[in-house]
Amino acid sequence: MSKRILSSSLVAAVALGAAAYGSLALASTPTEPTLEHGSARYTAPSGSSAGSFTYTVDVSDDSGIRSLKVLPWPASSHLDPTEAELGRVEEAKCRSTSDGAARCTYTMKVTKREADLNKGTWHLSALATAKDGGTTFVPRATTFDITR
């Protein structure tokens, strides 16, 4: 076999290998989790009973859901948390609803004193992490009002 034909064959084989590797890399790129059907419910404290705030959302990803971290914060604080900051906050409790999907619920108790001190509009930031490492950060996943 001549050197020219051998060189052409090697170049073609390398090009095909690179193309195949590139398509495999694209096929295995992690998808980002999605958050859908989120709802928030606030119940004011009454008498000696504490109130509560509950956030429920359906989270899905092809690989499954590892966690959903949430941070409720008063709008008046102008906090505006970042994705990195949400890595260190509380997790919602997630239960699998199917392959790749979970319903996640975060509940926070609110005492009468807390409700009096923290009246007004609040936001909730969320960070969903999939089992394959993909993440989705939602700076304002929901807004709710704390009233007395």
C-alpha cells in the first residue's frame, strides 16, 4: 500500500473517530432539571399555634433528582441570593413520583412573633440538582406574603 493511501486512510479514520466522539459527548451532556407546578401556601399563626409556609413543586430530569435547596427571604432585605449561596441552605423533602421526577416540599414553621417581625412580601429562591450533576437555579421561584 502506498504511503499516500495509508495517510489518507489514517486521516479519514481519525476524522470519523472525532466525529463519533463528538456526537457521543453531545448525547451524554447532562440536561438541566425543570421545576413545574410550584405552589406556595402561607398559614398565619393563631392563638398558641404556629403558622407555616409550604412550597411544593414538581422537579424532573432524565437522570433523576438529587436535591432541591430553597431559601425564603423577605423582599425588603434586597437579599437576592446567588446559586452558590443556595448550595449551603436547607433542602426540601423530595419523593420520587416516577423515573426522573420527584415532588419536593419545603415547610417552615412561623411563630406569631416571627410573623409580627417579618410581615410583608417574601420571595423563595430554589436550586434543583439532578443525579447527573445538572442544576437549575430559580432566583424567584415564588412570592408570598406574611400577614398576621
